[in-house]
Amino acid sequence: MKNHQKETTASSKQPQERTPMLYKITSVMALLEISHATVYRMVANGELELIKLSPRASRITSASVARVIATRTNNE
């Protein structure tokens, strides 16, 4: 009788890298209940991390949004 085991490849043994979730500026505005200008002010202050995808497309990392929410929750 043949043993039918799944073959594992080297790539399946490597840990998968997680791509950070990215939010559109408008989504961050809604989540944090802030204005467009405040989002960019928070980026300039280092509170939010902005990723440029192209000259016309920017996103905010979910990790930086989570930090802001945690900070707000701890301060209340």
C-alpha cells in the first residue's frame, strides 16, 4: 500500500510575512472622527505612519491607528 503524504516544500516551512493593513485617509478620518488636516498633522507629528503607494495614493498603517486609539483610551 502506498503512503500518500503531502509533500512539503521549503517555501511552506518558512514563516509567512504579514503585510500590514493599510487604511485610506478617509477611513482614518472616520475611525478617529478627525478632519483631513488633522490626519496630516498627526502624520507630521509622528503619531500616524503614512505610506506612499504612488504620487497620488497614500495609506495609513493600521498599527499606527491602533496606537492612537490605545492612547486615547488610556487617557480617558
